[in-house]
Amino acid sequence: MSGMIEVNGLSKTYQGGFQALREIDLRIHRGEIFALLGPNGAGKTTLISIICGIVTPTAGTVTADGHDIVRDYRAARAQIGLVPQELTTDAFESVWNTVSFSRGLFGKPRDDAHIEKVLRDLSLWDKRNNRLMELSGGMKRRVMIAKALSHEPQILFLDEPTAGVDVELRRDMWDMVSGLRAAGVTIILTTHYIEEAEAMADRIGVIRRGELILVEDKTTLMDKLGQKELRLQLPEALTALPASLQRPGLTLEADGHTLVYTYDSHSEQGSVAALLRELSEAGIEFSDLQSRQSSLEDIFVSLVQEDAA
């Protein structure tokens, strides 16, 4: 796939000396959903703001669909729709006028059919004549998304788009994102709801302290770093693990009734079969068995906490 966004050697140091980004190199493919994850203050919003032309980088270059975001700002920015974290709307304007005006800001000709489709997709059509001050917080968030889509961008940034919104909006928005992706739109999202990234993203990037520490295909990442956990409930409590069962990853919980085995997903077949065989040979019975695979959230937490001390 071709690179829709190219970031090379990007750094940002704010006045006062705080370095928000350090030598970021990133290529985002055309038509993919890329999830950018990181703790608060890691640099996610700064990176998005630079790509969108809102913040000026200290060093490095960014192109959007081949247009340099600094030298060819107007052409680059016309390719980008941004849904920011903060709600910034004209409280006295109607929904229809707000979204239509946003389209005009990008030099796009009037297209009532497109504006109607966007409003209907976001369940805003019935509110089109309402002033923004009359809307709930969730409805205002929908308007922000509609504004970002008004000029038919080929790149869509969603910066914590579902933070603090209702389940219905979250469902509507992800349905819309799936449709946009199917139409070839490149989507970059940040989210604290890591299950959303796990469900939607093609690739994952993790940023920590201004550095991009990992960019990986989601499936590959979970295969590479994921672990599985097997929990066995014992009807008869053990006071300690027998010597024959001593192995890395196997622990006995304090109650003596639960064995927990953590193992690499690639070694599942042999290691689990061997453990069950050894339990039988040791005369240890179990009444229940549960397995669990590491989620993207588990992997994310382990990455951002690594060497934090």
C-alpha cells in the first residue's frame, strides 16, 4: 500500500525547553485504520496537531497525500478531516449552517446532498435546524465529526472521539468509520478505549515520552507479545507445588485451590498437554479449567510501563 502520510525525523520542542516529540518516523498507508496509543502527555495530540498543520514542528517533514504540510499547506490540509478532543462550536449557529460553513472553508462548492448524507449517517438530520447550544454533549460531538467530514477528506483524524459519549454514539461512529474505510479513507485514531483499537485497527503505534516505541500490525503484535493464561481450580487445596510440577510460568495462588499457568501462545500445544499429563501423574485433579489470552490492553500497559522506573 502507498503511504498516505509520511512523517520523517519529526521533533517538537516547546518554548521553555519541553521536548514533546523526538525523531518520529512514521508511514501510514492509504486506506488503513491506524491506532495511536499512549498515556496522557505522551505526545499523541502534538503529533496529530503537527500533521494537521495546527502546530509547527521544530524539525522534520510531514506529507499528506504527497503534499508537504508546511510548503503546500492548503493542498495538504484539504485532504484532512480532524475531530479534536475539545468541543469548539459556535453556540448560536444551527447544525446545518455549521457543517455547511465548514465545507466552504476548504473551498468546496455547495453540496446539500453530501451534507444531508453526513447528518443522516450521524443521526443528526432531525437536529439540523437546532442551534448548537440546544444540543447535548453527545450531539455536539456528532456535529464535530460531521464538520470533519463536510469537505470529503481522504484522511480522517479522530482524537479521543468517543471520550465521555454514550454507547449509541460510539456504535454509530464505528459503523461510520467502517464505511469510510471501505470507501478508501485513511483513518488515524487515538483512544483510551483500547478495545476499540483492538476491534477496528489494522496497525498499532505506541508512543511514550515523545518517542514512537513501536509500530506493528495488530495481529502480529498480539501474536508476538501476547500470552495465554490457564487457570485450574483444584477441589483439594495444595500447600505447595510438588517438585515434579515446578516450571516457569506455573504458580499456586494463596488459597491453594487455584493453579495459574502463563505461557507463550506459540508453545500452547506442547506446554499445556505436558502440564495436564504431569498433573495426572501427580494425582492432582482439577474441577474447572479456564483460559484467557492477553488483550491489546495488557500489551499496551506492559509497553508503556516498561523501564518506567
